[in-house]
Amino acid sequence: MPHWLDLTWMAWTWQTATFFLVIFALLCAMTVWEWASPGGGPRHGILGLDTTRGDRLFISLLGSAFIHLGWLGLTDMPLWGGTILSLIYAYAVFRWV
């Protein structure tokens, strides 16, 4: 096996793989959405910014990262709660931002 394929330096668990697969799937879904409905014109949302679908995806992912970090740092509860909160946040971003 070539040395650049040796991934033993990273702890590849099913959770890590799922995380990267979900990000990849989101990018693929956004690509298909853009292909099916080009443009997706910028929208002026509650933040006072003009955002495109890609901007809203980025804002959702960034906010979800902070929600998960806060969840891990401030609670002892399972991370599923942070994930559910992140999904609600992402829905709100796509709906109103």
C-alpha cells in the first residue's frame, strides 16, 4: 500500500467515518440541488445579509460545530441532544437566514 494511503495516524471509528460521509453527502446534495434548480438566488434574511444556499450550509455547519462544542463542554448528557439541537438550528438557518 502506498504510504499516502496509510491512515493509521488517525483514529478512524465509525463515528468519524459517519461525520465525513455526512459532510460529503451534504455537498453532493447541494450540488444536485444547484444542478436541478440553478442560481438559488441570494435571499435577504433576518441577519441582514444576502445569503445563497451555500452560505446557509456553511453557516449551519459552523453553528452546529459550536453547538456540539458547547454541548460537550457544558453538559454530561449524550451528544444526541446536541445533534438534535443542531438539526433544528440548520432548519432555522435554511428557513430564515
